[in-house]
Amino acid sequence: MKLNEIATILNKDGNLLNMGVVEHLVQFMLNYPQEGTSDKKLAPDVMVARRSMLAKVIAATENAKCFNQFAHLGGLCLLDDWLQKAHKGKIGEVGSPKECDKGVEDLLLTLL
């Protein structure tokens, strides 16, 4: 799955369609940015914005079974990792956290 394909696993309200797509989302999040893609060199502010968008997909999901599946597949550990990196200013591989303060704030609020 690629970032532009995320919309295919969401309903019109931005929630995950069903439990079957949770595994695809978690795998995407674990492998993002994927090896061998130009996304590997994303600017920190772009990385933060994309992580925030993915976190909002989870936050918008109301199905408890989807949440349980997400947690079972390691999604909460991944979000915790993103939270720790955002809090410590280690998002992205180049630049300082000042480059994406607004985005980091948005990501932190979404994750919390």
C-alpha cells in the first residue's frame, strides 16, 4: 500500500472500513517511509504531516474491534514511538524540530 491508497481503506467519514483493513494500515505505518522510495528522504515537516494524517485515521475510527485489532498488531507501540520521537524533536532525519513546530504540535495533540 502507498500513501495515496490510504483513502481506499476508509469510509466517507474517514473511519477504517472494517477489521480487514487494519492489518494493511499497521503494515503501512510500520514500513513508512518504505525502503527504496523517494519518501525515505522526506523533509521533517512532511514526515510529521503524514504521520499526523495516519494518526487521525485511527483517531476517527469508532469501531472498537478495529481498535483492538490495531493494538493487537502493534499499532499502539508504533504510535508511542511516534509520540516519543515527536516529543524529543527527532522527527525526520535532517533539520531541527523548529522547521516543523506547528506540525509536531498537531501530531502530539492527535496522538494524545
